[in-house]
Amino acid sequence: MTYKTFFKKAPIVSLKGQPVILFDGKHSSLLEALESKKVNIFSECRNGFCGACKTTVISGDVSYITTPLAELKANECLPCCCVPETDLNLKLSCKGVEVVAKRQYNTHQPAPLLTKLAHES
């Protein structure tokens, strides 16, 4: 047994390079995660038409929960029946979607913990 099993990083899903989702297992499929973030993606999966949610993968890997019924090219995925295995960058618009941003610190002031430690010395 390896430590990779215990400490697998949750994949980040980006849309045209903009990170929007930390896929932490709260959703059963990539499509559910995209819909929860209000990503504009067309799907007819629940109406019996497979292939409508076909999406171009710019980079990254997915694994399928069920075998896709639609034919896919090497750079495509069906979000309705897959989950990201690695960080994933999709060719979908992030317009109107809340983008995940890194916390920025003021470079002229030390981080809060460093300030506290400096005053205790």
C-alpha cells in the first residue's frame, strides 16, 4: 500500500485555463459538478439522448463511471458519465461562472503567522 492511495489530490477542473471546480467527490459525475457551478453546457442525457454533452478536453484525463454510448474522439469526454482523474482543462466558456482565485498576500507585510512569531521572540 502506498501513500498516494491515502493522499490523492482532488483534481481541479478549469474552463479554458480558468480554474472553477475542485472536484472533491461531492458530485457523482463531472456533468453534475459543472451544472452546480452554473456552467453553460448542453445535455440531453436525462432525456435519453447520449452524446449531447460531448466536450473537448484541452488537457487532463477522465475515467468513466459507465461505458459511454456515444462515439468519442481522443480529445473528447462525456461529462455525464465520467469523473476527472487529473487536473482537467475543458474547452467550455467560463462566462458567468465564479472562478476559483488564489488568496493574495500583500508583499510589503509578512503573513499573519509570521507577524505573530516575530513579536513573540
